[in-house]
Amino acid sequence: MDETLESTCHQKEVFDLASLLANPRRRIDPVTWKEICPGLSLTSAVHKKDVQNGKIEVTPNTQIKVKRRQEKLTHDGYALVDDSLDVKLIREGIEALYHRKLPATFILMFDETWKLALESKRILEKSSHKKNIFNYDLLAWYIPPGSAGFSPHRDRQPDDASTTFHSDNQPKFITQWIALSDATPANSCLYVIPKPYDPGYTTGDITEESTTTTTSINDNPLYRALSTKESFQHIRCLPRKAGQSILFTHRIIHWGSQSDDVEQSGDNSDDDTSSTISPRIAISFVCSDPDFESPLLVNHAKYFADTENSETNDSLIILPPLHIRLLLICAQLLIYYQRFDIDKSVIKDAMMEEMLNAEAGGYGEFEDDYDDIEQEDGMDQKENNSSEDEDDLVDAEEDLDLFGKRKKEITSHAETKLPFKKAKTTNTYI
């Protein structure tokens, strides 16, 4: 973002997220969001010809790339994608959100992000097993100088890790992490421990529940993978230029490093100049086997589909409407609430209201399939839920399937004191 635009963003009103989400009209009002990011658009469909690269042509060269990515993902748990995507407008939009004190994931309100999602869908589905499909698990980050990305973790920790791979050892869950700004060791790029050097990658990690003996520090997945001083040489640093990306599986241990402070020099040259550390901005998309983790949107087939416009004789691509985009954002903010300085109840209340509004508008019902967030936070459950509230929860089950349909993990809706549950297979920190 140039200095003039950045200065303008600083001068603009800082949005209060609570008041924004508390206002039913304002939170899905295109005018409001255009005011936040005037360079981006909000529509229900885009012209197919305007989507970046159009339909990807299958050539011998692209087939070789796809095969190599699949082999790399299967063997190492990650693969680099050097093909560059156009991410300038999305990066500037996240910068504008940051200056408004809004989480980067709100970039999902805008069409440009969904155009990029379509490109990611094509890359993910071509680079993975034929059963894997785009699953609408979306997240964006803005890591300021001096801050850090997520600590070492796996994205999914199922009870039986070996079943989360296809018979040919291809993973059932793949993330595409796209750098929207240059990601370097100085500003928090990703680091991974490749599959061959991770004892728990395929078979699963040792936990207190899986052993009758007393657990030790060596049972920690990170310590098991880095058990000797030589094993630290297996860590891979994965810098990316803006527009480049990384594909990685749900089982690979990965993290974002600590960024240098603004005052620190970007090099060790003898001159007196000092490089400014830029923020690390990124976004991720996911594909998965529905048998392992189904798409968050039950009616996902109606999005990204082509439809003919008889008036213009043009083909349009249908995008999720604004209230569905907002629901996805709220779901992610709830799951990662510990990373944001926001009131969970604000997100939760807005999400429930939008669910009910969408249900009344004929968009189906919604799935409440989350672990109890309040238990994680040490908060007491409210025991006085009304039967009417419980009926609302039972009815909320069709259009938005948050982190997959896992009814078998829930014994009773009546036991769910919050309107949403966090999936038991979400990020496991080490």
C-alpha cells in the first residue's frame, strides 16, 4: 500500500466491531463494507471472463507440476507452488481492515477474495486426491512487525491418524497457504518438519489417553520429532514471494516464526541504512475428503457454479451471498477467538441471528457442531437455557455445516449450551 493510501486509512474512523456486528442491517450492508475497503467489490456473482486466468488449460507441463505436487505432499507433507497469483487488491484490503482494527479474516466479505478462492479450489483439487473437494475452511492473517504466527501445531488431530489418508497415502485434508505479502524469515514465514522426520505424522501422537504409563516430555510430538541436536537440521524454512503459496497436509507440524521488530535492520551490511520490516499478510484455503471432513457449507455445490446470463450472453460464476460470508467469518473468529482481542459473545450472538435470518429466508438450516468453547476458556455453563433456545439449536442444521457433520461426536443437542461447537479435530498445539 502506498504512503498516500496508508495515510488515508489511518485517518479513517476506527470501526467498533461489537457495534458493527450488533446492527443487523449494517453488518451485511455493502455500503458499510465498501466504506472500509473502497477498492474492493461485493456482489453475488462475477463474470467468468473476469476471474483470474479463466479456465486452467491442461498441458503436459501442468500435468507434470500436478504430479510432482502430489508426490511431494505424499512423501514430505508439503509442496511449494511457485506460480504467482494476483493478490495486490486483497493485500491492500487486509491492510485497510487492520487500520480499522478489524481482523484480517473479514476480507472474506469481498468478491476479490472469492475469486482467489476459486483459483485456490482449482489448484487444491488438481493437486490432491480426486475425492478431495474445496471445503470452505478459510482464514486470513496480518502479522505486524514484532509479532508471531501460530505456534507449532498440527491442523487436525484425529483419534486414528492413519485413517486420514487415502489408500495411495495421499492426504484427505490439504491447505493452500498463500502469501499476500513477501513472507521471509524476518517477518514470520512458515516453518515445517517434513513427514519423514516426524514419528507421529502417520501413526498418531502419544497422549495421556493412549498410554497407561506416565507420559514424559518425550511424548510431546515436537520433542519426538526434534529428539537430537541433528534433528533440528530437518526443519524447513519456507519463504514465499507475494502470490506464491505452500500446500501442506493436516498432519505436518508447522508454525509461523517471530517477526523482527520495525527498528531491526533487515540485513547485516556495513552501511548505515536499515530496512523496514513489513507485516506478513497471508490467507489460506482448504480441500478435504468429505468422509473425513465435509464442507462447511452443505449447499456448497451451488457456489462457484457457472450460470448463463441470457441478457448479456455471458457466463456468471455464483458466489456466496454476504450473510453466508459473514457466517463463515464468525465461525472462524469463534474457533480462533484466543488469537483475537474480541468478545466471543458478540461474534456468537451475531452468528446465531444471521443463521436464523438465513433460515427464515429459505437458505436452509445450520449445523451447530462445535466443542464447547466456554469449557476451554474455563467459563461456567449456563444451566437455565430455555426450551425455546434449545429448539432453535436443534433446528439449526442444514446450510452451514461448520467443520463438517460429526453428529457421532455429540450425544445431545440439549447438552450444548452454546449455539456452536468447535470441531474436535481442529488445530492441536504442541
